Amino acid sequence: MFQVKNNIDEKLSKRRPIKLAKIMSEQLKYELAKELGVYNTVMNEGWGGVPSRECGNLVKMAIMKAEQSMGQSNRY
């Protein structure tokens, strides 16, 4: 059992983390923060000061915007 756990930990540690900046532009993140009302928190405390619930809402809004943009581009 211990050996299996070590193998899993080793595999996970070799993976490269996905950088959010590559997925979502900085400009979009700040626009969404303004819409959610957490922009001041981000500016004063950084992204770490934003509650996880609000971060989840930010991701939901980003997905909705991406889906809307894809829907509009598919129409033409």
C-alpha cells in the first residue's frame, strides 16, 4: 500500500501545473473581479485575499463568457 501511494505522489509531482494566466488573460480576470465586486480586494490583498466562493463565481462567469463568445462566432 505504501509503495503504491509513493508512486502516485511521484507521478503527481512530475506534472507541470497549469498556469491560469495562459488560460485566462489578466485583463479578463480583472474585468470579472470588477463585475463580482472583488476588485478592491484583489488590488489590496492580491488574489489570495479573494474568498474561494468568489473565485468559483469568477470561473463560472469566465466559462459563461467563453460559451457566449463561441455561440456568437458559430452564428456567422
